[in-house]
Amino acid sequence: MVVSGGAGFIGSHIAEAYLDAGWEVTVLDDLSRGHERNVRASDHLAHELSRVPVLVLVLMPRISMVVSDEEGPMDVGPTYASVYPAVQNLILAARGRGLATVLTTVYRVYEDELGELCGVPERYDVVALLPLGHPQGRWGDAARRPPGSLTSWNRFGERRG
């Protein structure tokens, strides 16, 4: 079995699961989709979740998003993105109170176990997890790239002066 992206949290857990099942595993990861610091931070977060004082689970009911017209039914997909403005407001409110949090999906590897542990009814999906607590280490303004270096006009990658 070859696991691409195996240096990250999810990839490493997938590799471990295959190893546990008796597979021979080769991990490939050139860190081109992230930075080594981010990989270390994700691993740290995943391994420290049990020590976080509060875990906020964001739930979304499983709702069929099939709409129909004269051409027939069309599935418009999940509505999970609709919760993210509320999640962002929670993150900003926590920051304003001196608390640290981050939107994470590291729980997805053990989503079924998390749902069972927390008693999440079958008709709901956990769409986000936010560990919440007092920050450790350096705490201040996050480094940001200038908006112009991230903004595209008309087509992806087209920058304005």
C-alpha cells in the first residue's frame, strides 16, 4: 500500500491503520501541500486533544438537498458550509476573550468513535471540532500575507499591481 501525503495527521493515521491490518506500507510526502511546521502543529493538536478543557462539536442534521424541476431531480450537495460563518464568529469571540481555538477536522479519522462517545444521534454529522482553552506559548497577532498576494482577478493566479 502506498499512502500519499502520509506525513500529515490523516495520512499518518491511514498508514497506521493499514500497518495494523498487516499491510506493507510505503509513505510518500514531499510537504509541497504544506509546511513542516504545520505538520508538527497538526500532530501536536491531534495528540493533545484529550487535554483540552472544552471541545466544541458543530453538528449539522443530515438533510436531503435534492431539488427537482422539469428536468428531474438534482442533488445540490451537502450544506455544511452554511455553519462556517457561525464557527468564524465563535473563533473571533473566543479570541476577544483571550481564549484560543482553531477549526479542525482531525477528528475525521475517528468520526464514528467520536459520535458514539458524545452520544451524537445518527441523524447528525459532526462537521467541525473546535478545541477551546487558554493559549500556551507565544500569543499575539498572526503573521499574514498581503491580500494582493492571495487575491486573483478574473482567473486564478491573475494578480493586480
